[in-house]
Amino acid sequence: MVQYAASHIQHMQKALMQMNVQLHHVVTDITGVTGLRIVRAICGGERDPAILAQFRDNRCKASTDLIRAALTGHYRSEHVFALRQALELYDVYQAKIEECDRELENALVEINRDRSAAEGPLTKRRDAGGRNEPHFDVRMALSTLLGRDLTQIHGLGAYTVLRLVGECGDDLTKWRTSKHFASWLCLAPGNKVSGASCLVQRRADHRTGRQPCCASPP
């Protein structure tokens, strides 16, 4: 669902660029607070760059004047139509992601029903939470399931750990060594070596969708 939603973000960016609206150059993410406010206003019929720039969130680093300059475009109807369709499809997938979050939460509650909850509050996480993380306390649920907080490993967020558990479960004893596990994750490069020369160096897409930034797998 996240990947499907991302494709419609690209469609929104394309429609804006075709209107000569350079919003993506002045805001970090067009699906952030400022970006979505402006996009929804454009789809709602607003065309005045000065008015659109007033939708800027106070936390946005770009100034109102800079945003107003970036919003000076021609707003042709066919491109606004494409923008509106992409926005509506993005919203649909956001709603579906929320449904998935609720289903994941219910599944983890059921799995952890007979397990002892982690004692005390969890240690402050090492990395900032990603925007695609589930909207519930997934760290506590995963800590109860695994018996430890894997988000303390640098580079592993709750979303990555959840995907890892979804792929291989909570029992890693089926892999004899950490090297076998890394190979199964497709983190081990496939090198063809002849003598001292590396003929081919190839890396497959890893199963977790993100390469953990650690020396060895958990």
C-alpha cells in the first residue's frame, strides 16, 4: 500500500510540474502538512499564489514569499484534473494503510495474548520514527513478541523490524549462523572471483526493503 501510494505522489509531482508549479522545490515533501494543504486548495479551485502560500505551516522552512513564487503557474484544467485524480487515489491508499495498521495491531494483540509484556517503559529509540510506521505502539508489541527491543540496533526502526518479523517470524534458529541469515536476506553480495580479480559483483534486493546499518544481522 505504501508503494502504491508513492506512485500517486509521483503523479501529483508530474501534474504540478506540467503546470509550471515548482512546489516540490520549496517544500521537503508535497504530502507533508504544507504541501497537502496547498495541493488540496489547488484541487478545490484556488489559483492565486499569494492565497495558496498562506497555507504554509509555521514549521515549514521555506518563506511565504518563496512559496508564492514557486506557485506561479498556468493551472491548465487538464493538469489540475490529473492532480485531483492522483490526490484522490493517494487518499484512498492512506485510508487502506490505516485499515492495515488496525489489522496489524489486532494480530499482534492476539499473538501476544499469552506472553508477558515488556517490563517498564522502553528505552528511548536510537532513530527517529519513519512516516510509514504503523499508528500504534508497535515497539511495545514487538518487544513483547521478541523479548527484546530490536529498534535499539542502529538503523532498525519499528517498521523495519515489523517487516523482518513478517518475513521470518520470531525464531531465527532455523539459520545455522548469522552468515546464513544474511545470505537469506539477500544482503550478501554475489561475487564471481577468478584469481585475485572480481569479475562480477551483484547484489539482490533484500527482503526487508531496507538494509540494516549494522555489522551483523540481529
